[in-house]
Amino acid sequence: MNALWDWGDGAIAVPKKTLSNDCLTLCPIDVDRDAPEWYVAMQEPDMHVWTGNRVPDDIDEVRELLAGYNAHPDIMAWCIRDGLSGSMVGTYWLAVPYPSEGKRISVDAQRIAKSFWRTGRTMAARRLVYRYAFEDLAVEEIHASAWGHNVNSCRSMERAGFELVEVAARFNPKYGKELNERHYVLTRERWRRAVATSRERLAEE
Ligand SMILES: CC(C)(COP(=O)(O)OP(=O)(O)OC[C@H]1O[C@@H](n2cnc3c(N)ncnc32)[C@H](O)[C@@H]1OP(=O)(O)O)[C@@H](O)C(=O)NCCC(=O)NCCS
């Protein structure tokens, strides 16, 4: 467990750590370095169909977005970079863990550039972040949600081991009507089981 973790008296300090494996590096967002690449990736309209983002008008809009992630007191935000090419794959954020009903909870979200969808990068980034959350930060549950129409996001979470816990209608400001939102939970136990199963599978191959 991370020594900086402290909860119960309201003082929470979580380090923004660089996470990496053979395939990816997740480093703290650097607005000057990341904004030009992310501006190009964000020109793809398909990335924004089911998120609160939009195609940015100019690079300053992206700078503001990335600076906002960095300044947000409740999240840790990373830039995901490909291990081989160094290209920016996306952004990933994890909520600073908070207590709820006696458990340590976090929330995650990610935006992956379309050219990297379903290339294994999203899953690799999830693995790094979940190991950090569950093992270093002692998180017990990660919560996440997506609009039911966001098939990519729902399938990606289900594939990562998240369990669907609720479907509820909520007003979607982009579409101006109520739509179903799916709420998911990944428990530490379920994640550990999934990691153990994939290790066994690898050992058998
Ligand atoms: C949502 C998002 C992060 C998912 O990442 P992804 O790279 O597209 O998907 P993953 O590689 O994680 O998918 C994992 C598995 O889920 C399943 N899956 C994912 N998308 C699917 C789809 N459209 N149809 C069927 N199965 C799908 C597949 O089994 C896939 O594994 P495979 O590629 O080996 O077959 C990415 O599409 C994205 O950033 N979209 C735009 C922003 C966004 O919507 N963010 C989430 C907001 S809640």
C-alpha cells in the first residue's frame, strides 16, 4: 500500500506515478508535449459520439482540456504512449480513491485515439492502471459507466472483467433526451482472479 495514502481525516495525497510495461507508458500529462498530438487525434468525430467531448476548434481548446485534467483535484490523469513508436495513444484518468460504504472506491475513464481501437492497447493500459489502483492504492472497487449505445466502451469493460450492476435512464445533454446508462463495477477479487486465469492460460501455451 502506498505510504502517502491517508484517509479518514480528509487528507489524501496520491502520487502521479509513471506506469509502464513492454507495450505502453502511462506518464503524467504534459500539456505542451501532448496537446499537438492529441489535437490531431481529437479531429476524429467517432471519438466523441458517446462522450462529453467534441471535435476541438483549435489547439488551445485541447490545451485547456488537458490542463483541466491536470488541475482537477479529484483525478490522476495520464497520457498513454505507445512503447515502440512513442505515439500518443490516448488519455486515461483514475479518480483519487474515496471511501463509500466502508470500501475504497475509484472511478476510471479513458479516451483512446481511433487508430488504436481494438489493438490491445486499451487492455494493456487497463492492466497497468488496475494493478496500480488495486495493489498500490489499495482500492477495493473501480466503478465506471457508459451510455448503453457506446458498444465499444461497454464491451471493453465487460472484457476487462467489469460486472454490470445497474442500467438507469439519464438525460444525455448531447442528444437532448433520456438514454440508458450502464453502470459497472470491477472488484479487486474479480481482477485478481482474472489476472491469475490469464497467467495460467499463458503458462499452458
Ligand atoms: C471505449 C474505448 C476506450 C474502448 O477501447 P477499444 O480499444 O476500442 O476496445 P478494447 O480493445 O478495449 O476492446 C476489448 C474487447 O471488447 C470487445 N469489443 C470492443 N469493442 C467492441 C465492439 N464495437 N463490438 C464488439 N465487441 C467489442 C472485443 O471483445 C474486444 O477484444 P478484441 O478486439 O480482441 O476482439 C475506445 O473505443 C474509446 O476511447 N472510444 C472513444 C471514447 C469513449 O467512448 N470512451 C469511453 C467513455 S465511457
